[in-house]
Amino acid sequence: MKTKRLFIDSVLIILAVFICGVFLVYTPETVLAESLPVITQETTPVVADCLSCHAQSDWEMTLPSGDILNLSVDYNVFRQSVHKDMQCVECHVGYEKFPAPHNQITAKNKREYMVSYHDTCQKCHKEQFAQVSDSVHDTLFIKGNLETPLCADCHQPHSQTHIDHLEVVQDNGSISWQAQICADCHQDALEEYKASVHGQGLLSGDGQDLPDCVDCHNVHQICDPTLAKFRKTSVDLCANCHTDSDTMEKYGLETNVLDTYMVFHGTTITLLEDYDPNSLTNKPTCYDCHGIHGVGMSSPPPIQANISALTLYPEVEVKQAGPPIENVGVTGVLVGILIGSIGALTINQLIKEHKQDLFEE
């Protein structure tokens, strides 16, 4: 009897050890792999097929340059992403046969591997891709600068959350999630912005309607800020907020800044933009006097002769400004308006003649 009981106990112990061993050896990735059907012929792989290998944690590949390419995909993260209903082969072209070995990675470094997917996103995001193609980032890329941002630098394809969700979770007293992405490359500009009247108001939580990176530079269609086109359109950019009576009343600011600017400088720039958007001008725009990222607390700040146009456009000749003239009076204002009007009419006539010449050609 004792021998029989001892035998049963031994069997139970062995069975328990075996079961524990199964739980230790079979990780979730292994269970996922083992749960797949046995495939005897090549088929188009679905997500589960790809994860039978890529669900392994810390799976990496060393490229010829020594760069480490991460080949692991966390399924729990992926199924929460905006791409959760897509199949891997929709983006990873050339991997359509399973279980046959798929295309070998030939990239020499990690950046070259990412560049190989440059055109992939346009399959679904045609509008956004077209906007990026017009941006300063893609212009630099086409010229051979491979370090400029690509889609996957800003939107991680395996974990990208839906845009609506990102807008909802945006905390008060912080820059937008888009601006946080900009900071990955433009950290110096962000630090200057944080010290500005815009940045201080936004980060304090008291000014959630104050602008950050994407309000001035857009998200995808980012214009080169060194171009004459950006310089001229920057006036309208600032006017979007500074002519809004509700916004300006909140901060105790006047809304007539655009009107006073347009008396002379703005009229000239507007007419020149109509004549030739790419023409240079030494007439000051808003940011020449108020700063770019580091907009100051004083309004208006001290006017400086060495405006930023001299840095951006050194070939433009300007004369050193004299001392500021105070108390100009009504006569001075009328004379200024008269001179500005004559100049505007003259330039307007030139524009008409220029357009007529183009039409006749």
C-alpha cells in the first residue's frame, strides 16, 4: 500500500515539475508562434505570421556601419496604434511570401534603412505627403541631406496614436505634442521660445491660445524661413492673432497694429509680393522689430537698425538708422501717408505694366 502511494506521489511530483517547466519555457511569444497553423506552402503573411518572429523582445540586427536595427514589435503597443487594422506587408513591400525567407536588408546604416521607406506613407496619406513634398524638409532631402526629417521620424509607425487622441490628452501648461517633436531637432529654438512672452504664457497655463511651433510654421507644409516668400507672408501670420479683438482684449493689446504697419512698410511689401513673391526687400516685417522665437515682454521693443533682414539678406544695402524721431505730430503723419500713397500708386502702376507685359508675351 505504501509502495503504491509512493508511486502515485512520485508521478504527481514529476507531472508538477513538467507543467512548471512548460510555463517557464513557453513565453507569450512562443505561445503565439506555436498557436500558428503549420504552413506547408507559401502564403501572404498576416500580422500573426510576422509576429511569430518579430514578437521576440530585444531582437536586433547589426548593420555594416555598426548601427543597431531593432526588429522587435510589441504587439500590445501595435494593437493600440492607428495602424492596428493594417497588415505588415502593406508597408513592408517585398515580404509577401511566408514562410519563405523574405528580402534581405541591404542598408549599410540605420538612416539608409529609414530612407528606403521615404515614399511608403503616400499610399494612404496622399494629401499630407504632397504638403511635405513642398516643405523645406523635403527640399533639403532631395538635395541630398538624408538627415532631414522623414515621416517615421515624427510618426513612429508601430505605435502612432490617433491624432484625435493626442489632442485630447494634451495637458494645460505644455507645448503641443507636435512642438515636442520639433524640439527633437530644434532644441535651441525651443529654449529661446520658452523665454519669450508667447512661451512663458503658454507654459504657465494662462495662455493656451498663444502660438507655438506649428501655429507659425505649420505641420507638414513648412516653408523655408530664409526665403523672401516667408518673410513677406509673416505679416499675415502675426495678424492672424493680433487683429483678433477677443484674443487681444484678453491680453490688453490693441488690434490696430496691422493698420499702423500698413501705412507705409506693409503697403510696400504687399505690393512687392503681388509683383514678385520671390523679390527681396529691406522693408521691416513684424519679426524684424519684435524678434522671431524670443518675442520680448516690452511692446514695442527698442527699434534696432541692424534688423534681422541684414543677417538673412546681406546683399540688401541699407543705411544705418538715425536717432528715433519723437512727437512727429499730425503734420508728420500726413506727410508720411502722402509719401506712402504716392509710392503705393507708383508701384501699383509698375505691377499693372508688368502683368500686361506678361499677358502680351
